[in-house]
Amino acid sequence: MGRQEGLNDNLDNEQRKTLEQIVDHRSGANIEWRQVRALLEALGTVTEEHNGKVRVTVGGVSEVLQPPREKDVDDELLSALRRMLARQS
């Protein structure tokens, strides 16, 4: 896990697993939005915007994300999550 250790300190087992899946995502591994959202809420603040997007603030970094229409997140959202989380380490 290495670079994400500081983020990992206050997470439960499911949130740690989700973080690991995001960082180490391989094609074919399904990561559900509900798991990602729970992780983001544990790490920072998640606010619903009027347009259906969510504003996520972790540390001093904010991102506006479009939740997926399906239950699983896609590669584009995973990339955005990785970039945001990498800025925290």
C-alpha cells in the first residue's frame, strides 16, 4: 500500500479493501460506487450538488465527480480517484 498509509489509519476493513482496490485496480475487478462513496466519506467530506455530481474534499483537495449510472465505477472515475488520493500522500 505504501503511499496510501496515512490515509489508511482511520478506515475500517471494508474501506481499506476499497482503497486498495482503487490503487491496485486491475481490469475486471468490480468496485461499487457505494463502497467508493463510503471510503470518501470516511476520508473527508462528500456533498451532493444540484446537478447530481458530488463534491469530494479530502485534506485540502476538492474534486467534483460524476457518480456512475451503474453500480460499478468505470476506469475514468477510478483515474480521477487515484489522482485525488495521490495528492494526499
